[in-house]
Amino acid sequence: MPTISFFYGIAIQMFFDDHNPPHFHARYGTARAVVRISDGQIMAGELPPTAARMVKDWALLRRAELEHNWQRAISLQELEKIAGPDGQG
């Protein structure tokens, strides 16, 4: 599962040819969550409150890039890095 962004210790990953609805996986330490791209809501799992808020805010800010990567993933194309809120990818 490629890591498309990493910020403040949070890894954002996306599977190739994954199931709908469009989503990504967020990992922070041992915490894991599946996050819907459309609204940044956690669909499964959980993250600590601060990490969850940062992931949601980032997802809403980067929604177009996440949707673009989702289309690439379902087409089995290489995924692109997305900058985090700290400007890192």
C-alpha cells in the first residue's frame, strides 16, 4: 500500500484497485483509520482526537488531489505524493 503523504507522524496510504466509497488509510502509531475522501470522516477504525482532526482538515484541503489519486489507484497507475499541512509529502 503506497504512502502518498506523511505529516506529523501520520502516514496516509491508498490501496490499488480498492473498494468504494473513495477513501484512504491513515496510520498514527498503532492507531489506524479508513477515511472517506468526500468529507474526511472516519469510516472504520479510530485515531486520537488531534490526529483525527488534522487528517480531516488535510483531507478537505487536499480533496481534489486525493480524488485524482483515487482514480489513478483504481486504474492501477502510480500514485502521486501529496503535501501535508507542514508542506512535506
